[in-house]
Amino acid sequence: MGRHRAHADAPTVRLRERPLRRGPYRGLLTGSSINVVGDVIGTAALPLFVLETTHDLALTGWIATVSVGGSVVTGLLQGPLIDRLGFRASMLFSSVFAAATTLSVYLLHVAGLLTPPLLLLLALVRSVADEPGRVAIFGIVPQLAGQAGVPLERANATLRTVTASSNLVGPLAAGGIAAFAGSEWTILLNAITGLLGTTVLLLFARAPRTAAAEQVGADEDGMSYYRRFRIGLRYLFQDKLLRTLVVATMVFAAFDSSFATIGLTAYAAEVLHQPALYGGLISAFGIGSLVGTIGYGAVGHKLPKRRTYLTVYLAFSALVLLMSLELGVAPAFAVMAAAGLVTSPLDMLYMAALQERVPKRLFGRVISIANTVLSAPAPLAVAAATGLISSVGVRTTMLALGCGYLALAVGLVFVRHLHKLDTTPVDGSEVTRRLPRKVQATQPIPRRFDHLATQPIPRIPTSPPGHRVWMLSADAGLTQPIPRIGAAHLPTVQWQRHEFSRDSGEIQQNRIFES
């Protein structure tokens, strides 16, 4: 009999395009942007409002102190509550409560009932209400950005761009409104933008609650607040990459506080001989940071994270060392603009690492503890820098800061845990990373063959009339009997073996066996 070769087509994998949902992501950007603009204007005009209404400079200082203290305490303790309520509920609660508090300040002022103790209490309440919303927004961003098909780096950069732009324009707008209409109108504008932003978030920024999240919430129903907090703390310091990033960022943040506050103030006075140029140095840094944030949002998802992280700190240490020289006004402004440009990716790299590695059920706890740890050494660092400037001068202090930056940056080159910045965690379904745009609708199951079962079957010389022959299949074993009619001669049986490659997911070779 003639021989023939059976040709088997490769298995077909049909990919179904997941429909993109851009509405919730755009709603989040719109609502949070409205809130940020109003908050910047209100925060910048609050000292003017206090001075105009109370004529008490000391009360202005006390309000600033109470606001910072409330933010620190709330930032440390809010994590378990955010994880228990969920990102969306925490975000909405924070926005509504902050807007209502600001509106109360305006209404009490109009009614003539706003006393200094009551104003101090409302400032504390407002600072407590703001913190959960900031954490919740960055917790919900990965899910909404993934549904919209937007890279996580671009989504974070967009939010940072809104904040940076508001910080540049907001104080000017606050000053203009206070000068022409009165400082109380800035408070009313802050309340209106808060209510408007909350409405947008409520109607459009909707994140579906998954069955896994509901199961996690049910599993932690019986846990105490202390146990929830302890779980978040343990997770943060058991993850080697997160522990490395938190410790390194804490040290760098302490140096940054010294450099940006007392360091630049003294530099403008002693080196540039014009203390008023301190504002210009900060503005140059802000403009550079804004440009860098926009650029990182465009190409950041294509860059290697570890190399970017190390390059940023090495470049910034070189720029700080340049500040130890006798620079003129224009070169100093250029150096500060370059410093803002190169350091813009740092916050987004740090936040992306948290969003990609921390499980959703722990995100609020972990980021709250991490942010509190980061801000702890800053007051001590500023005090130490102040003493150093008084002793050896600002140029020597800048040289010491630059050497400190350089030593830490070089040390991080040899930290092997930073290589995990460019890897994805094993359990990608649990973390807050973006969802893939394509999912497999049908996937062929790889068939595994037993070596003994795929040996050539013995010859069947003849088949008497009316008898049945059992045909052996390479993948299914013995099939149903096939009736034979007549004295047909069966000298040869042909069958085929498919070798499946696990790496490529395709059939690489067909073999024909005869017996």
C-alpha cells in the first residue's frame, strides 16, 4: 500500500481584545485635578486669611504647626482604615470631609462666629481629612489606568504634572484673588472646587470590586486595628526591595530638606548676595521638575528602572557639588533647573515600586508607614545643616551635601536588591499592577505523551470477517472498536505523534510511525 503523511495544522489561539474603559480613568484625573487646584489656592491663601481676620501672626504659625502635626499622625495611623474601607470610599470620604470643613470656615466667617480656637480646630480637621485621599488616589490609579490601556508610569506622571503645575500657578492665583476680591473668596473657591471634584469622582471614577477583594475583606473582618497595622509593617520590612527603597529614600529626603530649605536660603544670601533670589531658585527647580515629569510620562515606561534610579542620584550629586562653587545668578538658576529636571522621575519610580509590589489589601498600610518613615529624619537634618552652615559656611556645607549624595548613590550601585525594580512579582494577580489589554479566550491544553504509550503498535496480519479491531491513539489510548467488513488485509497502521514545545506553544515536529 502507498504511504501517506498526515499534516496537522498548528493549534489556533484566539486572542480577544479586552474593551478599554477610559471613562473611570478620565474621571479620576478630572476630579483629582479640580481638587488639587482648589487645595493649592486655599493653602497658599490661608495665612493671608488668618492675618486679615485675626491680625495675629502667632496664630498663623500655630495653624501651620497643627496642620503638619495632624498630617503626620494621620499618615501613620490611616493605613488600616483605608484598606478596610477601600480606595474609592476613602477617596470620596476624604474629598467630601475636606470640602465640608473648608465651607464651614467660610460660613462661620460670614456669620461672625469664627473664633481663633475654632479656626485652629478646623485647620486640624482639614489636615486630617486630606491625607487618606492622597493615598487612596495612588492606590486606585493602577486599576483604572489598566482598564484604560494607559501605562502605569504615564498615569503617575500625569497626576504629578497636575500637582506640579498647580504648585507653580496656584500661589499666584491665590495672591491675585486675595488682592482684588479678598482672602475669604479663596476659601470659598477651595470649598466649591472640593465639592465639584467630589461630584466628578462619585459619578465617573468607578472601580469594580472584584470577588478576590471581597474575599480578602471577609478574611480580615475579625482582625483588630493593631493586628492589621502590624501586618503592614511586617510586609514593608520583609520585602527586600521595598526596604532598600525606603531606607535610601529616607536618607536622601533628609538631605533634600537640608538642601532645599536652609541650604538654598543661605546660598542666596551669602553667595548670590540677594536673599530674595531664594524664590527664583525654587521656581527654577519647579520648572525643571515639571518639564522632567512630562518627559518621563511620555517615555518612562520604556526606560530601565534601576539604571534610571541610579543615574538620577549620580547626576543630582554632581549638580549639588557644582553649587559649592562661586556661581553667578544665571548659572545657579540653570543648575537648579537641571536639578529639577533630573530628579523628577524619583517619586514616580518609588510610587510605581509600591504599586507593583504591594498587595491591594495592604497598600494603604504599607504606603502610610513608608511615608511616615521618610519624613521622620527631616527636622534633625535641617537642624544639623543649620549648625554646619553657621560653623563652616554655605559653600562647605554644599560640598559636604554633595559628597553625601555621591557616597550614597555609589553605594546603591552595589545593592543587588535594586535589580528587582526591573522585574515583575511572581503573583501578578494580587498586586495593583495594570491589567493586560489582551486575554486568551481559548488556549489549547498541552498534551503530555507517555514514552511507552507512543511506541509502534504490533502488526496485525489479518482480520477475519466480522471481527473488530481496536485502534490505538497516541494521545487518547484505546478508542472505540471499529468494525471490519470483509477479509481486508491490514498490513500497515499509520499514526502520528505531535511534539509540543512549552516555550513557543507551537507544534514543532510531526512524526509518522508504521507498524
